[in-house]
Amino acid sequence: MQLKSARSLRFIAVLIAVALLLVWGLWPNPKWVEIAKVKRGNLTVVVEEEAYTRVVDRYTISAPVNGYLSRIPLDVGDSVGEGAVVASLKPMPAAALDARSRAATLADREAAKAALSGSAESIESASTAYDLAQREFGRLEKLAQGRMISRQALDLARTEMIQAETRLRSARFTNLVAKYRLAAAEARLSGAGLIEGEALMVNTPVPGRVLALHRESAGTVVAGEPLLDVGDPTSLEVVAEVLSEDAVKITEETPVAFRRWGGADDLEGRVKRVEPRGFTKISALGVEEQRVLVLSEITSEPAQWQRLGDGFRVDAEFAIESHENVLIVPENALFRAGEQWLLYRVDGSRALETAVGVVARNGFEAAITGLEEGDTVIANPDTDVADGIRVRER
């Protein structure tokens, strides 16, 4: 009797073990998922575009008269001083000016005189502004040494002084160009330099470096034909072609970060002008896009970007929104259901579908409301994730 009882107990134990194995085998396994924590921090929304640098004051020196151009003895990158000879023209027999041509040349001379007068006033105004900026920077520098003002205020004063100096240099360049145009008009009226066999020297109106050579070899040129470009490569601006729907979010003084320009550190800048006219451009995928030129200035110390030159490529990031002390989750944790934003919050080992409010998104992270700092959410959920299922962190 005892033997039968022991056998029955073993049989029951085997049945229980088989039942447990069946339950364990049929019980649904938890879904492996990627987990992310809700954190608190700052979120910046940016517009990123490829851009290029451009010399602010670029001057194209053209042939003042018809003639035979001698080979230009300069290369791109060579430095030239104000008034330096950059080309020489052997004159061709000059034709007499008819009444219309003479009237047009007289008008050119008067226009050059007016431009010269206006540029002189611009120099005076820019010089006054630069002196004022210098004095203000000197005053704030002394205050900063005594820690009576913030470092930001001193940096802003330094930037204003640099900009005032740039405007003064630009005004002086404009004055020199006006003088050059006046001399060219008077030369056309008087016929100076057109004596057969005598060479006419072409001078640069401003100091700088050669940016481009339009004509290098000797040959016949006509009046007005571009010969070379001269400018100051230390005075640069950054040009970005921005989609029109993004350009409406950018304003003057919008902060800009210049990345992947070749240096170790990113450069800082700010927008100085959003052009009011758009243009059509075909993208690499063959799609027509409406774009707008956005011009920015570099506010970082010139010593950081002195290796940049005209036409260099940079990536510009325009900070169009900034949110501080907000709850942040990965943007790929969010999905839409109609007009509602949802995500999966992990409670214990269960995924719970939770509605949240979205404040802003930048393509990588999103600022939200409706959760608490430290909550756990599922990043990049696939179609197998559903409300209430068991999950396990991958």
C-alpha cells in the first residue's frame, strides 16, 4: 500500500512538472526594446545649411580703355598695395568722342565727383563711430578688470569696435574707388595715356590681395573688360542659401554657429541680413526649391579663422528657437495618432501608451510635457510594441 502511494506521488509530481513546463513554454516572452530616460535640460532648434565665405569688399579692376594688355605679372593670392601697378595697356588709336559719348563721359565724371564727396562724408561718420567704439571698449575693459561688468558686455563692446573698424575701412575703400573712377573719366575726356607707343598703367585703388585673374595672358582688351579682382580676405561674410520656409524664421542678430570649416573649434557669428528676394534652385534630387540668401558675420576672434579665405565652404547652424529647463526625450520615441503625440512609458515591465505635449523638436530630441524627470520611455518602438505588453531593456 505504501508502494502504491509513493508511485502516485511521483506520478503527480511528474504531471505538475509537465504542466509547469507547458505554461513556461507557452507564456509570452517579453519584448526587447531600447530604453531612454526622460531628462531635464536645454533644447535648441536649428536650421542647418551649407554655406560659403565671401570677401565683403571685392573690387573688380577693368580695362579703362581699349588696348593691348601686357601679361599680368601677378598670381592669385599676391598682396598688392594701394596704387600698385597691376597691369599695363599699350593704347590703340583713340577715336574722337561724338556728342553722345562726350555727354555720357561728362555724366560719368560728375557721378564720380558726387560719389567722392559722399564717400568722404561716410569716412568722417565711420571714423567718429570707430573712435566712439574704441573709447567705449576701453572704458568697459577697465570696468571688466575690476569685475564690475560681465564678460559678455565686454565681448559685445569688442565686437562693436571691430565692426566699426570694418565700416571705416570699407568707407575708405569706397572713397579710393570713387577717386579711381573720377580719374578714369577725366582720362577719357582728355585722351591722356593714349599717345601711340606710351603704355597706360592700371593701378589698384585699394590695398589687399589678388582674389581672381580674369585675364592673365597678353592680348587685346576692350574698355570695361574685367582684368582681376582685389579685396581684403580678412574681411569676410558667410553666405547661406536657405529654404524660404526656414528663412522666415531667421531674423537679424540670430546666433549662428559655423561648423566643419576645417578648424578645431566651431566659430560663432550672427545674421546681419536676410535678403528680401527668393530664387529658384534645383536640388541634387532634381526638385525645384525656393531659397533665400542669408548673410552672416563671424564674431569669433579673427585669429581663430585667419586661414579662411574667399569662397571657402562651411556649415552654418542658425539657432531659431531656444528652450531652457525643459523635459527632453529622443524624438524617435514619439509617434502620432491623429492630432495627438504619443509615446510608450515603461512602468515596471509593462509598456504603457501615454499622451504627451510637444513643445519643440530639433530632429534628434524633443521638449515635452506630461511626464516626470527620470521616467523611462521606449526609444524607436517598432510595430510589435503595443500598450500593456511586457518589455525588457535590450
